Amino acid sequence: MPTPEQLRLTPAVTGFASLPRGLVLVTGPTGSGKSTTLAALIEMVNQTRPDHILTVEDPIEFVYESKKCIIRQREVGQNTKSFANALRGALRQDPDVILVGEMRDLETISLAITAAETGHLCFGTLHTKDAPSTIDRILDVFPPHQQSQIRVQLAVTLRGVVSQVLLPRSDGNGRVAAREVMVVTPAISNLIREGKTHMIYGAIDTGAKHGMQPMDKSLADLVKAGLVGIDEAVKRVVNIKSFEMLVGRKVDVNKATSMG
């Protein structure tokens, strides 16, 4: 089982495993290590809390051994016909912690929000690139007349979004994740409620004291630690000027992109 140290998870990310309730989302493209990050968080819960955990996955990638927790794993297509079907059943079993492998459709997303609202800690994944687009993606799944209500529910239940990409390590020894981390503060909760998701980027940039981390800061840290080459990092940069300030040097973007 991957450890938080191996995955370079920040204290804000590992802190999500201590939450009593709420919705925590790990996002990124296919193959960005979302399941691995979630496995480390679920294992932290397993080692520290006497809870009942239910996972719904497609497929099951990590098999957990019950430690302090009772863990039940369901595989879509094997034990249950859909994520939504398993979630409906899960809420009847009253687990403390729920992992939804993929929040693909309106019913699954709606049930995950309801689970978080009714006192469960719910982890899920989406194929979005950052926190603001994650919130917009959830809203877009619902018909227009429901969106303001979903904004209110998300403002209350969402606790954090971790968006990640994997980059090749400069030593050629596998890949390492860069992560944007959004922790939902009262200010961010208000932005979600008011539909001002575009302003969340600024809140993440200035939210270091809450454990937030813009993607460019994560990329710069990997470069400064010698884990990722600057030419690889530049391919994932959001704002080249802020990245240059963080790494302390000018970057030849044309050279980096032509190499990619």
C-alpha cells in the first residue's frame, strides 16, 4: 500500500483523512495516480480510526486489510451493477467513510453529495484538471433549474479538491505527481455558493496558510528538489510568470514545448 511519504502528500492532503464528514475529490486525467492517492488516504483512515469504510470501484485496484476499520470493497460489474446502485445500498448500511471510484453521472454525484450532507466522509474522483473546473463539471451535470441548489449543497459539503498530474522523474525511475490542493475555507465556500468559481484560482494562490497549493508551486518544488526536469515541468505550468518567480529563473518556453 502506498504511503503518504512515498507519494509526497502535503499535510493538508493527509489532513483530509481526519475529517469527520464531507466531500473530498481527487481529480486528474486517466493514469494520473488518483487511485493511488486515494488508497493512501483510505489506508490512513484504516490505521487511525475505528470506522466502517465502504469502497465502490471499477475495478478494485488496491485490496485493503482491515486494521482499525472494517472495510468492505465492492466492484462494479461484480458485486454491484453501477456506482449509483452501490451508493444507494451503502447509505442503508451506514458506513462512516465511502470511496466512490468514479463520479460519472448525475445520480452518482447527487448520492455522493447526499452522503456527505448526511454525516459521511465521502471520497471521489473526477477527470477534471483543477478545482474550479471540478466544481463547474459537477454543476454542469445537473439541469439549470437545480444548479443553484447544488451550489448551496457543495458550498456546505465540499472539504477539498486535489488535482494531479504525473511527470517523468529526472532520474528515469518512474513518475512523480504534481498536485494543486484546494482546502475549502469560508471564503471559498462563499465563492462556490455565489457561482464565482473563476475567483477560486486567486484564493488558492493566496491560501498557503490554509495548506493550499497552486499547481505551479508544486511543479516548482519538484524542479527545485531535482525530481523533475524544468522542461517537463513547463509543459504543465498554468502561469509561466509565477512559475519563473518560484523557480528563480527565466524559462525558454519554446525550447521546452518543442522538446515535448
